[in-house]
Amino acid sequence: MTDRRDTFRRLFRRSRPLIGMLHLPALPGSPGMAAGIDGIVAHAVAEARIYRDGGFDGLMIENMHDRPYLRRDVGAEVVAAMAVVGREVRREVPLPLGVQVLAGANRQALAVAAASGAAFVRVEGFVFGHVADEGLIDADAGELLRERRRIGADGVLVFADIKKKHASHALTADVDLVETARAAEFCLADGVIVTGTATGCEADAAEVAAVADAVDIPTLVGSGVTPANLRRYAAAGFIVGSTVKRDGHWAGPLDPARVAAVAAARALLADDGG
């Protein structure tokens, strides 16, 4: 079996990449839609350039403004729009690109990635079940990886949230975070993502270290990373969103100074050279 850590390092050219979130404006069909597809593309490309110029290693598009989210399924219009956005972002800023489609629309994220040439997807509910804002989300690892094979997207990496934010995990209270990570690895995830309890909330540094030590696939921190705490997560890569926005709020515009500050903090970590 291919070493998934080596695949990860080859993709990002380092073991601890900085991945910047592109929170797309509300997409077609969502209650908050205000911009047409050209405006959405222009917004995403402009922010992608800021991340590139700030020294980030990867990008990820997400339909963050499509509130309230649908559970496990979104319309064809969302898939089409995100594929167009992803393709244009890649054309203008050729950093590794990821896709997340909320909430837990993992098959659709794979389709977007395959159509746009994205390198990875971030998925919710890969192993075990949980209760989210949208209701009960059951595990889908088996179906998702078979779909990946069916559509010829075997090269798209799957990074799985474990004990994800904005969710109750009472159903799996007797399964700790490390065991959840091991289950994701067993079910062939290409990486695992550890978060805090909500968007912008810090992950527990000891938990991140324990997960990274327990699995042989990459670990990423998926919420609450700041210049001040980044060094505490030295065993992981970083997915960054809220802290690089104006005033540190996820819904604000990207702040180039905050982007540069996060990149500068990461630069203080020893460079393993990928």
C-alpha cells in the first residue's frame, strides 16, 4: 500500500502545510445568494491570490455561506457552481486545491473535485455517526470510497473530520478521539482532521498530538489555528479560516496582514523539507 504520509508530503511539499479556506459567497439556490457565478468566481480567485502571495501551501473551497445547510445532499446547481469555481481557482492559482460541501455532502464534494481537478476533499461523517445541526449523519466510508473508484477519482485524497465540530457525539461517547482516528485510518482515509467544538474554536493540543502519534496517516488541525497557538500543534498540518479574516470572524473578508502573520508563525517551525 502507498505510504499516505509520503503522498501528502509530495502534494504539499511539506509535512505541515498551511491550507487556506475559501469561504464562497452563497451559491445558487441557497437562501443568501446575492452574487452571480462570475462574482463568486472573482471573489474566490482574489482570495486565492492573497493566500498564494502570503505563503500558504494549499487552498480549499467550501460553501460556508449556504446556511442553513442540507444534510448529506445538495442540488446539482451547487455541484456545478463549485466545479466552475474550483476550475477557475486552479487556473489562476495552481496550489493544491481541496473541496468541502456542507453538510456532509461527501459524494458531491468528490464530484466537484473530479470535475475541477482538485487534489483532496474534506469529509464529515466518514466513520461512526453523530448528530449535527442538520440532524443525524451516519457513516459513509464504504459508499464514499466505492464512489471514488466508480467515477475514476482514485487520485483525490480523503481527509476525514473525526468527532467533528458543531455536533453532538453522545452516540459514540464510549469511543474516544484516538480510536475514532484509528477507525478512519482502518477505513482508508488519507488523513484525519481534529477540531475544536465550533468554527474558530481551538483544538486541544494534547488530543492533536495523541492522534498524530496513534495513526500512520497525516493529521491536520481544522479549527482555531492562530499565530499564537500554531506552535502547539507541531505534529500536524493546518487548515486556516477564521483567524485570517477581518477581526478574526469567519464571515469577514480575507485580511492579507493576518494571512502573513499565520505564515510567519509557521515559518518558525523547523522545516522538514516535505
